[in-house]
Amino acid sequence: MKSRGRHRRQKRGRALRALLAGTALALTAAATMISASQATVSKDPGGLKAFDAAGASGFRLQERLVPQDTLDRLSSAMGRPVGVGAVLDDTDRSLRTPADCTTAERAALPVEPVATRAYCWDAADTRGWRAGAVTTSGDADDDGHWGPHRVILSGWSHDTGRADRPGLARVAFVNADDPDNLTYTWALLAVPTDGGRNYTGLASAVSGLVWYQDKLLVTTADGLYVYDVERIERANVDSAQVGRVRGGWSAYGARYVLPAVGSYQLAAGAPRPAVVSLDRSTAPDSLVASESVPANSERHTRLWRYPFSTDPARPGLLATDSAGGAVASEAYETKTAGVSGVLSYGSGWYLDRASDSRDGRGVLWRQDRRTAKAAECGSDASHHCWSGQAGPLSYWEETGEVWSQSGRMLYALPLSSIDRSVE
């Protein structure tokens, strides 16, 4: 297990930043593909409006942890859990570099600012699955690594089309040690059942992921599910089934299974965290969230944050009161609707708004309590410069990169380039 101590590998960080600076991708061709349907300037949403303390108290989640004997019973039946390192040593698929991506795939990349790193997922491997959220080992630990590894986690959702199995969710564990050769394998997100004698798939679309210390927080339709990356189980039967099967355990074709160790359920009246990310600029570190409001809605979108626990006995969990409730430490309203990615760092909140059309582009706003700014591109000063299928935002503080995903494109760009583009 990784040590909890916060340490900085400064020499390795400087070398990595130099490498990234010298290997920025020439993706300007994608930057010219601006849809004519986006030739209007986006409406400025203005500054954020803060809730008072009483208003922020309404963003309450109730923590419910899976009993330890349930987890132990499942581990005893499936075999000793493995950690992230074992999963990365077993990667069996590769991401493609931009030269091997199609023109249509590359068109999903932002126009301004441009991506400095980009990869695409294999179409056959992701057919029928919808890309969701992204988090990294830069979230998990402030040195940017998990053990010796640099890791990216990418969440995907699948509608099975079966009434008895409403949906499935899985996470790609990506070995990012070599920026020129990203490899990965799948782990199915699951929920223990029958006191740990079996499990079922997580029947919820994945729109938000945050990996913090040894926990992975995943957005669901009714709150957040919590997973422990030190409790990954192996699936020893390759089939389309989920759970205990003849001969062992199956995970719908995935090699690994992540059983949930807890959840945070919505209190009465609390908004649902649709997209989430980690903010390391606060003390303590915090989970930031945005609800989902349709792009054509007149209702304002709510943004808020929960502090993480500083109790060494509760690594990776949210701070809770004596009743097990996680309460927001601050909350805001924004006029930006259709938010599909949220990031907070320092005094700025970054919100990406998806395109209003299938072939158009989205907008990335940087907001604070006074103003809202977005990049401009094209001769008409349009703000529609971001990826069309706007997605998650995850900040890798050690490298200064923001990671996101649009369709089958996984990409990164410096936060500093975003800030420059909106000035």
C-alpha cells in the first residue's frame, strides 16, 4: 500500500514538465475545424452568487459505509484483493496517438487553447459505451504518482438494453508512465450483495470521478459511491455475466472488479452532484461539484464543495459530523447551464458548457464572484472554442495539466494556457 506521507519528487517533476514542454502536439489542424453553426458570441453569465452559511447547509450528503464483514466475505470468496500496481502490470490494450486517430475524432479537441497531449480510444473496445469522467494519480497524491506509477482513470457507462440489467459502469486503469505509450485494462464497478456473497454491476451512468488517497468517488443518480483502490478483485471468468457464475466470477468481460465500500446518499432537498473534481488549493483538500441543469433551462446551476476528512483513520472520505453527514463548506449559483465539467483552483471556477448541437462546440468559462471570462476564437469573437462534447475537468497539480475527455478523445493541456486564453 502507498504511504500516506505527502512528499514531493521535485527532480522528477521538473524533468517531466520539461519533457511535456518539448513534446507539445501539433494539433492546430483540429483547431481550424470550427462549426459554422457556432458563429454567435455566448451570453456572459457574469459572476458567481454565493449562498450564505444557512443556504450551504442544504447541500448535505449522508455517509453509509458497507459493513466490514460484507467486504471480508466477498474477498474471502474471490481471493485476496490486488492493488493498482498489479492492475497496471496486467494492461492488455493501448490508446492511440493523434496520428492514428480519425479526423472526426480529432475534431472533438478544443480550438482554443489547443491540447498539448491527446489520445483516442479504440472504437471496437468502446462500442456501446459512453465516455464519462476522468481522474488521475495527480488527484490521488500531491506528488502526482501512485507508488512508482503515473495513472489515469477513465469512467465509461453502458446501456445493456435489458430490463433486468439497466446499465453498467466500468473504469479504465491507464498506465501513463510512458507518455508515448499509454496502456490500460478495465475494471467493472460493482456493488456487494447478499452480505458479500455476490455482487451486481453499478447501474448508473458515470459522469464524475475523483480519486483521492485510496478512495475513488463516483457520481450516481442518487449521490456518490465510494470504492477502495486497494480492494480490487480479479474476475476469473470471461463472459457477459456479472457476479458469481459457474467456475468463478465474471465482470462483463473486464479483468477486474471494484466492489463499493460505501456511498454518500442525498439528504432531502439536496442537489445531486452530477460532475465533480478535486481542489488541492483549499485547506483541507476539497471535493467540488456541480449539478446538471439543461442547457436551455432558465434555472441557475448550483456549485458547491465538501472538505475531505483529515482523520488518519478515514483516508479518502469526506469530513462528516457526528451524525455521518457531509455538509458543504461553500456554495454558489451560476447562470451557466449545461455544465458537464467543473474545476476549482485558487479563486477561479472553471465550467465547461456543452454544445447546443451535435456538430458544434462548447464553451469553457472561468468565473469568480465578480466576472466570467472565456476564450475567443474566430473572426466573430465567438466563445465556442472548447470541445463539442464537453466533458470532465481534472487538474494534475504536479504537472500543471488539466485532463479532459470528449467522445473517444482523451487529452490534456496546461491550466496556464486556459488562463491565458481567457485574458
